[in-house]
Amino acid sequence: MAEYWYNTSLHSAIQTTPNEALYGGPPPLHLPYLPEESAATEVDNTLINRELKLHLQHRMKQQADSHKSDRQFNVGDWVYLKVHPYKKVAISNHSSHKLASKYYGPFQILKRMGSVAYTLLLPARVKIHPTVHVSLLIKYYEVPSQISYPPVIDLASAYCPDPELIL
């Protein structure tokens, strides 16, 4: 610590700090921790864990950014909506959900909600929330002539049972 103070203090002979004279700029604010620098083992363990945490956070951010797709749509664009399998069970009467359509639409985008959500123009009979995440949308490139809507929810069907008991 004394060495850091000495190298970052202004010296009257050279009218700058030794670190700036040697490297041409100020030192980094976060100095990497070297193991067993501290006399207390608890402080030593805490600083080692902090360094590992910073390294792991950087790796997780790199990994997450490598799988990220930057999709953006404009108001008025036509898009297909991907419906999750658990929602298909509630809205569809197909005997085989594997053969059911994965995407419905196309639907028109009404407005952008924040940076990753869009509100779609859905018909009133479709019981899906109109604001969806951008990852559930795929761009539609032709003028819509045939629109496929998800089936209407039949609240009396076996797919929408009433709860027997609320805990």
C-alpha cells in the first residue's frame, strides 16, 4: 500500500507522479489481488472470492451476450407470434399438440413497450395477453391474406379445470 501511495503522489523533482512518468497515465483503480498479501486469513479469503466473482461475472456476461439476438421491429410491422406449449394446451383442442402450429398470425405491431416488448393487435376472441417479449416474434415478409388465429378457449373443457383447493 505504501508503494502505491509513493508511485501515485506528485514528486517535485519531475513535476508528475512516478507512475505517470513510467507508464504515461494514472494507475488502474482496481488493483488485482495477489494471494496471501494480507496478514489476516479472513481478509485474504474475502479478497480471493471477490476476484473470482468478478472473473465469473465477466464470463457469464460474455456467454449470455454470445447467444443474444438483437431483434427490433417497427410499429406497423407484421409478425408471427410463437405460442408456448403450455399455452397451446389451454387454447387448443388438438389431439396432438406436436402437430399443432408453432407460430400464429401474422399480427400487426401496435406499439413498442420499452426495449424488448411489443403490443400486438390481437382479435378479441384470442385469450392471450397482447404485450409479448421480442423473442416470441418472427418477422412476416408478405402482405397478410390468410390469418390463422389460435383457437378460442372453451372454459368448460377438460383443459381448463377449476382448482379443487387453494392452499
